[in-house]
Amino acid sequence: MEHFTVQEMLEMQNQLQEKYKDKWEHICPETGKSKLLWLIAELGEMIDIVKKQGPNRIMQDTSTRHDFVEEMADVLMYFCDIMNCYGITEEELKKAYTEKFHRNMTRW
């Protein structure tokens, strides 16, 4: 299976933004707050599935798992919108993620 990169997700979100530029909020730093709130709402939908269906159904029931993964995709879409709003590149994210990983590896 081919890897799915953050850069690909960012580009896909840019395509969606271009297609719906007359209907959706313009991607800019001022829109970042709104996108963060939408991301939190999508996380809430994931939490609802965990609360209502439980982890076993997510792992074993095809329909529940599909719904959970779909909500996760929504979270990633808003995450990428936020990156685009603030002009955060894949390289910046990788650097910060890697640095945080190494700090966490030596933390405890």
C-alpha cells in the first residue's frame, strides 16, 4: 500500500477550498479559529462513537469502524485546513513532531 502524506492531504484540502471558494470561508489566519472549533466538533463526533458503541464495536463491527474512521478523516481535513490557514508546511510539522517525539522518548 502506498503511503498517504500530509502534503497530499494539504493539496486535497486546497482543491476543495478552490472548488468551494464562493461557499466556504476563505483560508487565512483569521479563519483558523473557526476551523479549530470545527475540528473540535469532529473530535466530539469521534468521542460519541466511542461512548455509544464502545471500543470493541469499533474494532469488530464494520459499520461502526467505517463511521469512526470517517470522523477521523473529518478531523484530519480540518487539521489540514488549520495548517493551510496559518501557512504551516509539512516540513515544519515534521520538524516539530520529531523534536517532540525525541523529548518524549527521554521524558520519563
